[in-house]
Amino acid sequence: FAASMTTASANEELQKLIDDPNQWAIQTGDYANQRYSELDQITKDNVGDLQVAWTFSTGVLRGHEGSPLVVGDVMYVHTPFPNVVYALDLNDDGKVLWKYEPKQNPDVIPVMCCDTVYRGVAYGDGKIFLHQADTTLVALDAKTGEVVWSVKNGDPSKGETNTATVMPVKDKVMVGISGGEFGVRGSMTAYNMSDGSVAWRGYSMGPDSDTLMDPEKTTHLGEPVGKDSGTATWEGDQWKIGGGTTWGWFSYDPDLNLMYYGTGNPSTWNPAQRPGDNRWSMTIFARDVDTGMAKWVYQMTPHDEWDYDGVNEMILTDQEFDGQERKLLTHFDRNGLGYTLDRESGELLVAEKYDPVVNWTTGVDMDETSDTYGRPAVVADYSTEQNGEDVNSTGICPSALGTKDQQPAAYSPKTQTFYVPTNHVCMDYEPFRVSYTAGQPYVGATLSMYPAPDSHGGMGNFIAWDNTKGEIKWSIPEKFSVWSGALATAGDVVFYGTLEGYLKAVDAETGDELYKFKTPSGIIGNVMTYSHGDKQYVAVLSGVGGWAGIGLAAGLTNPTEGLGAVGGYAALSDYTALGGSLTVFALPN
Amino acid sequence: FAASMTTASANEELQKLIDDPNQWAIQTGDYANQRYSELDQITKDNVGDLQVAWTFSTGVLRGHEGSPLVVGDVMYVHTPFPNVVYALDLNDDGKVLWKYEPKQNPDVIPVMCCDTVYRGVAYGDGKIFLHQADTTLVALDAKTGEVVWSVKNGDPSKGETNTATVMPVKDKVMVGISGGEFGVRGSMTAYNMSDGSVAWRGYSMGPDSDTLMDPEKTTHLGEPVGKDSGTATWEGDQWKIGGGTTWGWFSYDPDLNLMYYGTGNPSTWNPAQRPGDNRWSMTIFARDVDTGMAKWVYQMTPHDEWDYDGVNEMILTDQEFDGQERKLLTHFDRNGLGYTLDRESGELLVAEKYDPVVNWTTGVDMDETSDTYGRPAVVADYSTEQNGEDVNSTGICPSALGTKDQQPAAYSPKTQTFYVPTNHVCMDYEPFRVSYTAGQPYVGATLSMYPAPDSHGGMGNFIAWDNTKGEIKWSIPEKFSVWSGALATAGDVVFYGTLEGYLKAVDAETGDELYKFKTPSGIIGNVMTYSHGDKQYVAVLSGVGGWAGIGLAAGLTNPTEGLGAVGGYAALSDYTALGGSLTVFALPN
Ligand SMILES: O=C(O)c1cc(C(=O)O)c2c(n1)C(=O)C(=O)c1cc(C(=O)O)[nH]c1-2
Ligand SMILES: O=C(O)c1cc(C(=O)O)c2c(n1)C(=O)C(=O)c1cc(C(=O)O)[nH]c1-2
């Protein structure tokens, strides 16, 4: 670890770690974001005997997203702001090998839209990459916790913050940015792993030189995007404060040399203030990892009227589709549609509702010859644009939280099924005029949220999804949104956590509940698994918070506070309280 | 619950709850402070199979002392400042029935000497008694969490605070006070359970009308104390800021109608500033619960020179001593001596070191005819008084934390053995002159602490003690002080927690370790047990802090900060981090 490895060997080492099911080197488990583990000591037949093996309190109260990493004999645990990192010795009962606690200006807290969450560190090249709330990107020596280098990706005084994990790829680290509620213009930046210098930066909007688009070669649904497509659908300079932030999950296909991620909502939430399609907010990007050049894009929600950020993970699978082996990309969007695309070409294959209550659209136009090809048909009743400013549009499904938010889904190649933690929440949305001031909220809508009416009364479902048919296989109703990430394993078990705090294990085929355990606090972390000393462990962070848990996390009680989420989730305090801790499970000895 | 019960029936109900091993109605388990449970589903033979049944995060970070209560189907969980109380439904997976969160001025935090701990609520008369850090005593309706009444016991602006639990007895609630490091004059106050009015208050020092002493009838080692004994051994008005606070545990003998408790250090820590015996600091009090009148007292450490507060619990047992059935009181004092007294008369029966490293005294004069009867003989080398102001007395054992601090011991009538969590720490102590300002620290000594030299290297032991012989039966070395309270059960198991966070179960006869589990954070809470639905549970709060953990709890790193405790326990951060949570254990189904 003493010196950096050569690029090639660092890259090889990381790929080897990712391929080794005993370890968990990056947040997403693998580059494909499948969150699938080959470990099969814990099976659907014995998972009922699971026990808590050990626990670790993080010392931080607010929402704990992401998961620990395991590299060799060391577990790395991160926290929300102040973004502490612990290295725990798995050979010595979790003893703290080192702890890194950055000093950050707490002024960043009020410019984080949706709790002070952090989706976790990543490993690469003997380093632990920490991307702090204040956008400082730090490379820590994985052995000692010492700072190898540190750079600043954004400026919190302008509302630029971070909650996302980074993705180490080859000799670079891919880095996103948050701040769509503060008029931040989103970007993806590749930093060189060796010294933190910038390799490239691609913005979500702006001239081609900013978006790294080739008017001819970059395509949208098979057609060239044309010149300056990142400014052409905006009025004036509005694109400069246009949102489209990149705070979700990133994936990567080594064969195609492409990375995939989605962009967030256009700013502000008041659609009347930004006429046009607002490209490339709400868009799936496929970029060359070496140059940053966009190969293809697909905008899911042109001219957003509901805050349906397009940042949710892109899950890469190789599956048969219409009789052909295809390189697929599956994406469960906030807007309630589950998309399947060809990830090489960006061709749209499937776009179907993954919650039947979705009502703002009747669906996506799949007719390639149509003028509105690939566009969702908007239902006038639920169009906050058509209803206008200062009008409360009611009964829109899903709510701004989307049918799924940041909580990542899992995919099992064994069952060829996606396991998706979802929200089952609708909303009222009243847009109003705002003016932009750097570093001040630039939201422009008042929201209230509630369980989907005329349904099971709960605010979430955990579903199994067929991405080639665009169909729900089974659905487990949940009292609250499932804000935790799922894990699928070769033991035919799927794990997820609930906002009340349960870790649940279900049968990958049937969805039957096989095990549940109440962890100290509500779970918004992602379940991971590793093995150590020939024993399989399952681990999850609990610590309620995130946008759904913002009422508890920030101590808010007014129903429309927390961008409208406080009221809907008020009953959470009947089940759980704040507190970050790791719970590690295993079968009895 | 609607109206208060009659005194007699409330009293009867509480005694019944205390006698019922399925419940845990007051912090000490019973009035005798034995911390022994008749439950025997978990035995020394099966305790190795123990599992975590459920967990609950409290939402508060700093040190969690005390334990939950169980009354009927409800568990009551408290937190340190801000002193939240949760009522959890044991019939519904620990769902929150109600939560009470007092509003307290945070200015109280810096006037709490040893972390913002709270040793827990008590049940009585259909009420939950909460004594807040700011000394507000609140009676909450146990069913609804509504405030029935509320009174203020002290004034935090003068350094008066609270950390102790209250003891409900008959129609009264017994209430102590903290602030010995701020020149607070200690007192015990009995409030009427029905409305919170004061029934009596007995000070630790002052004229007889304040101390509630009868010059003729109140005795010290069999002799009348004489007139105004609470001022006679003080210079001038120094007794008014004389300390002797009452922040420990209280016990009660219904047959004798006496309550027992100890008083803390005389203020300041610089002995040169307060010549004389400083009565009745460092004293065991036996008071009539109806009138408050002191029946007998025994001062263990006259003219304290080391901060050896005498507040540790008095454990009441009926045992044979020298061939006679006696009503005994056993007390493990901070000063390193384990005392056995006759609790009816106050006769001193045994006073022996319960850690062989204790060196400040050669022992207590047990010759009834001697002038120094009952006094410890002070070793000049370790006398901070004799060495003088501004001189660093080194190598004193125990440290100011004592051989035992607030962490309560347990007693098993089956083995007639006491199980004592202890400190194995020594110190350097340099007194200096201070002047008194209300609400400002009035300490006057600089301390540093370290593991007992020439021993096993650790800072604690968990010992078994024979109180009639004054002998250690066995001793388990521990890396850190055992700052958690012990529990003994009819299953011949003894439980305790460690500062690293382990819950441990040992064989009551041999001390052999039978089980251990690493809870989320370091344990300074007290282990309790209850049964629900015919299943025995063991529960403990983790959440590192207290005086030993003050470095972690308050974020202090300078070794002499935290009244000298920071340096000695610096290595704690290699094992654990802050975070309050409850872990509940049971045997597998
Ligand atoms: O537009 C943005 O920049 C931005 C950032 C974040 C974030 O960084 O957490 C969220 C959102 N938007 C958002 O719309 C959203 O629903 C959301 C949920 C969460 C969360 O972690 O629970 N973060 C965010
Ligand atoms: O003199 C006092 O009033 C006073 C109060 C307290 C307290 O209230 O916690 C402690 C002490 N002294 C003290 O000497 C001491 O060792 C101590 C340890 C602890 C703890 O909870 O860990 N509190 C206190």
C-alpha cells in the first residue's frame, strides 16, 4: 500500500476484489449495480436461524445510507455528516484500526436538501475514497487512514454539497454533486486516482463543451442530439442554475468502456419558471470513462413538473430479450416507470409502471415513428404546469419521492428478477414563483405527502420485477416506504430493511418472509454480505433519516416541512428513534 | 391509573411489582439494591446460547447509565440529557406507546461534572418519576406519559444538577442532588408522591435542623453525634458550600423503616482549604423515611483528600455473621474499602480492601476503645493534605474514580456472594487553591489517571466478594474499568457489561466466562432481567460515557481534562464510539 500501484495493477486488484464474493469493495457491490452475491452459506432454508453476530455504534445520529465495505480483514464504516470513517479489524472483534474524522463547516448542513446522508466510501488503489458533505474528496490510505490527497469538487456556499458515493474506475474516480434544490448545475467529474487532478468534467446542461457532447455522435433514442442540446431547450441563461444534479448511483461496463448515471430535477420545482424540455435534466447518461464524452442520453421526464429526479441506479445485465442476448440497462425511475434499455445503443425497450397507482402519465410513447417517441404522456389533471402557479394539484401519484428514490434495487441472475424497494406515496403539489439567490433554497413548490389512497394503507411495497416484460411478479406491502437498498444472494434469499428498523429476508422466488429482526433504528442503509473465516455475514447500517425520515432526523414537525415529507412519515416516531449503528448477522456456530 | 391510588394501595402495588421477578419496577431491582432476580430460565448451562432478541436506539449519544424498567407489558427506557422517556409496548415488538421529551436549558450540560448521565426513572403509584438533569422532578402518568405534576429540586445556575434515580417509598419519593464539584451542599429530599410537595429535607451538613439530626439519639459508631455535628468540624461557613452531594443509589428497609444512602466528597478537592473532618460528607446515612430523622451515620473518609465520594450503593442482606443472623449493609466505597455494617445500629463489622492495590490507607482502626476507632489510617506518602498544595502526590491507588464508582454491585442469596464491578486505576493528584463562585467549578486539583502499576495492565476487575470475611473470592481482570452494573440470577449466572461494549455472562460460583456479545457501544448501563410471555429476557443499555468515558462523550482529548479521566481512558476510542441503544437478549425459541 505504501506507494500507489501502477494504474493497470490497481485496476486489476479492484476488479478482483469486486469479483470476490467474500469482499465488498464498492458500495454497489459490483460495477453492474446488481447487488447480488455468490455467497450461499445462508440459504432460504437456514436464514430463519440467523442471529446477530456483532454490532457497532457509529456515534452519529442522523440518517445512515450506504453500507460498510469489506476489503480483506478490514471493514470500513462511514457515517453521515460529519462523515467519519472507521476501519474495523475483522480479526479482532471489530476493533478500531483507525478513525478519520474530517473537520467540516457545519454551514453545509442547512444546504443539504434531504438529510445529512452519505452513501458511503469506496475502495481503490489501496485508498479509501471519502466524498464529504462539503464536496471535499479525500483519498485516505486504506491501511493507516492518512490523507493521501484531497480536493474540493464544489462550493457549499452556492448550495453545492455531496451525498453520493464515488465510483473508482480504472485510473479515475467518478464524482457527482448535489444541490438541485439550490439551483446547482449538475456535473460528473473524473478525478485522477493518483493525485486528485481533474481528468474531465461533463455537465448536465450547457454548451457542448460543458456537456461533453458531440452534436453528431451523441444520440438520444438513436438520433444525434444536435448542437448545444444542453442549452437549446432552456430560456436564456436559466440552464446555468438548471439543476440536473448527479447525486445517485453510478455503474460501469468495462467492455463498452461506458459509465451510466442519471441526472436530477431541473431547478426550480415551479415548472412555469423554466419553459422547455430542460435538457439534460432527468436523463440517463452513457459516458466514455476515459474522455467523458457522452455516447447516448435518454431523457425520461422532459420538463419535470413533480421533482422526479432521474438519478436512481442503472442496473446492468446481460439477458435474453425478444429471443436475443442483449446488454441491458434497467432503471426504476422516480417517475414510477421501470425502464429497460439497450445499454450499448441507448435503445428504449420497455417502459412500464412498477406501481399500479402511478397516475401522472398514461405511459411512454413506444412508437419509434411518432413525434413523441420515448416521451411520457402527461395526464392534465396531474400536470402542475397545466394547473398553473399557486394552484394545488392534488392526488398525484407518485409523490416527489418517486415510486423509488435513492434506495437501490438488486438483481439475481439466478431468478432473472429485480427486487425493488419502493414508495407507495402520493402528493399534493402547489408551485409558486421564486427568485434565485446563490446558496438559498430554490424550490418553489409546497408539497404534502400521504399513503397511496384506495390501496393497502401502507406507504411502501417491496416488489419483484420482470424487466423484459415490464411486470410485477409479486409485491409485499409495507407500512412505510422501503428506503433501504436490497441484496440478492445465491442462497435464494433477498434482504431489505424497513423504516421501522426491521431487517427482513424473503424467498427470492416467492417473496415469502423467512426472517426478520428489529435493529436499533430505522433502516435506510443498504444490505451487504461478505465472508470472513469461512463464515458468511450479512450487515446493514441502521439510523433513520433520509428524505423520508427527515422529520425525525432534523426534528421537524410541521407537516409541509422537509420539502413536504414530514407529515406523511409522522407515524415513524411510533416505531423508532435516531441512532447510527451497524448490525452484523450470521448463522449460529 | 386515572386518579392516584390511596397511599396504602400504591405502596402495596409497588412492593408487589418489586417482588415479582417478571418485572423490574425500580432501577435497583429491589429496595435492598441486591440486583438479584429469581428468574431461572436462563441458566449457567444454557446462557451460552443467548441471542439478541431485539434492539432499540434511544436517539441520544452520550453516556447511558441505569436500565430500562418493565411494568406489566410496558418497558420504560430513559436517556441521558435531554432525559427522554419512551414507553415501549412489549406486546407489539417494542412499538413506542408514548415518548416524553422535556425541554431543558442546555446550560445545565457544562455544570454536570461527569457526563450528562441519568441513572433512570422509577415507577410508583401509576406514575413514572423522572428527575431531569436540571433537577426538575416530573411525575408522568405511566399509561399516557402526561405530566401529573412537576417540581424543581435545585438550581442549575448554582451548579445543582441531577443524575441519580429517585426511590419511591410508601407515599414519598426520595430525591438526591449533584454538584460536589460546584460547592453544592448535598441533601436528601422526600417529596409527597401525590402532589410533589416537600415532606422533609435532610442536608449532609449544617445545623441539626438542616441535617435532621438529634444530638442525643442520632449515633456515629454507637455514640451520639452531639450538637450541630454538621457544622462543628468545618471552619466558619465553609459547610454552606461543603459538598456531600447525594447522587448515588438509595436503599430501604421496610421493617426498620429506614433508608440508606451515602454522601459525596467535601468541596473543594483541595483539602487544605477545608480543615477538619468535614462532617457529614463521605458518610453513610440511615434516615427514617417518614420524618427524615437520621438514626445513625458513619463517616468513612473523614477530611477527604482524594475525591472518594461515599455515594455508592448500600446493599441490604440478612446473613449470618459470627454465628448470628444479622441485618447487614454492605458497601463498596470509592476509597477502596468494602464495608459491612449492622444496618439497624450502624455498628461497623468489616472494613477491608476489595482491591489489593489500594495504598492510601493501611486500613480502618477496628478497636472500639481506640480514639481513632472506625477511621482509616492514612499513609503519609499518599496524603495530598500532608504533601500540601501545589505538590503532585503520585501513585495514589485508587484514583479519584475509586475502586468502584456509581456502577452498582449485585448480591446472590444463593451463593451469599457479592459481584462487584471495579476500577483498577491509580492517580497523581495536585491540589491547588480555588475561590468559590456560584455555578463555577470549585474543584482545586489537577489529576491524571492510569492503570494500576505492576498489575495485569488493565483498568478494571470484576470480583466476587465475601462480605462477612472481607475477602475476594475470585477476580476477572478487565481491560477497562467495569463501569456497568451487575446482575445476579437464580440461574447461577452473573451478568455485567464492559466499556468496550461486551455484555458478559459468568458462572456465579467460579467466574468462568459463559457468554459474551459486543453491543453497539460501550456499556455503562446496568444489566436487568424480566420475563414476558413466559420468556426470560436480559436487557442492557449501551452508550459509552460517564466519568470514565468522558473523553469520548464530551469530545475531550487533553489527558487532564474531564477531571483527569481523559488520559487514562484514551484507548477506549480503539474499541467503541458513542450511541445509546438498548439490546435485549433471550434464548432461541
Ligand atoms: O436535487 C438534488 O441535488 C438532490 C439531492 C439529494 C441528496 O443529495 O441527497 C436528494 C434529492 N435531490 C432528492 O430529490 C431526493 O429525493 C432525495 C432523497 C434523498 C435521500 O437520501 O433520502 N436525497 C435526495
Ligand atoms: O460530587 C458530585 O456531585 C458528583 C456527581 C456525579 C454525578 O452526578 O454524576 C459524579 C461525581 N460527583 C463523582 O465524583 C463521580 O465519580 C462520578 C462518576 C459519575 C458517572 O456517572 O460516571 N458521576 C459522578
